[in-house]
Amino acid sequence: MIRLGLALAGSMLLGVLAPAGAQGPSASPSVLPLPATAHAVIERMVDRNPSLSSYTARVHVNLHMLNFPFLAPKLDGTSYFKRPNHNEVVFDRVPSYAKGFEKLFNDVGDPTAWEDDWNVDDKGLVKIDTYPNQMIELYMTKKIYSDQTADAIAYVDPGSFELLQMQWDYRNGGKIVMRQSYRDQGTYSLVGAQHVEISIPHVHAVGDSQFETYQTNVALDDSVFKK
């Protein structure tokens, strides 16, 4: 769920996700008519792989702080998914200063949880510099206001309904941007890499992650999911 408070973001140093050279979005034309509501967009995102009931995949993350103390930890973990709404990344070991790091993965990977905590507004098609095609913009504001929380913007490919970029804008001017690229795993389209840039007070960091081969439609006990 997207509860990425500023203090949490600062403590985790985040700098997470996508290797250099990761593939960008597929050049898919807009599908018309587009979903009429934000809820309908989220439903299309969740149903991208309708026959996928579960998966596991190892994930490896390289973090790099761009300011003092210039830390560069490497994290290893496992990504789990089980339909209808279980989605979690569990790291093997996380340094004390990065204890909130898992939140970023889980927030981005779980659009089913967005409407629980956020007011989600479909802004229609927009053009952003990162991608050649227009994206669906979902603008999110917290249902419970806090002067430390952020507004969030999700950019969704209107052809594939892949979540390509997510941005958190904080009240104090801080910003976190994560971009995702996808790859084919059998008949499924799944996240292959992510890249994050963090610019918040006292923390400037970047990072890259890579996902190993997915094991799909495997038996998973609900106890795997801490949430």
C-alpha cells in the first residue's frame, strides 16, 4: 500500500531499481475507447495476465547514495504474487537505515491497494518526456492528509496497461521517481527491471534492480505475505 511517508523514504535511502539499458515500453497504440474511470484503469492493470495465479522471482538491488555518507548497499530478496491481491517483496537482510525500503517495491507492485488509501483521479492521456507515447495519468492524493505525505502520480501505458512510471511529490519539495520496464516470461508480461531516483532533504540516491526468471503459477501459502 502506498504509505510512503517522508521520514520513511529518508530512512530507507531508497535509491532503488532498474539496470542501465533496460528496455522501455513497447510501442503499443492507444486502445480506444479508454477506460472511463480510474477504477476501470486499475482493473485493467490487475487483469493484464488473467491466467497468472501466482509467481515468485528473486530480485537484486544496487543502491547508490549521491551524498554523504555515500553508501552503496546491495540487497537480495524474493518477489511474491498471489491472486487476487497478495503482492510483496521480502528482502533477505536489510540494513537498519533502509528498513523502509520494501515499502517502495510493494507500493508500486500493488495497484489493488491504491484505492484503499488514496483518492485516485484519472487525468486522461498526457505526454511526458520519458516515453515516446502518451500515458494515462492517475493522480493520487491521500485520504488522510499529512504534511509529510506525498501526492502520487502513476503513468500507465494505454495499450498494455503496464505501470511504467510512478512519482511521489512531497510537501517540502522532495521527489521520488520510479520507472519500470517489462519482459515476456512465457505467455506473461512481467517486470524485468526498475530504476529509482530519490531527491529529498538530506537524501539523494539512485538505484537499479533486476528480476531473475519468474516461477509462475506456483503454490504459495498466505503466510508468505506479511501484510
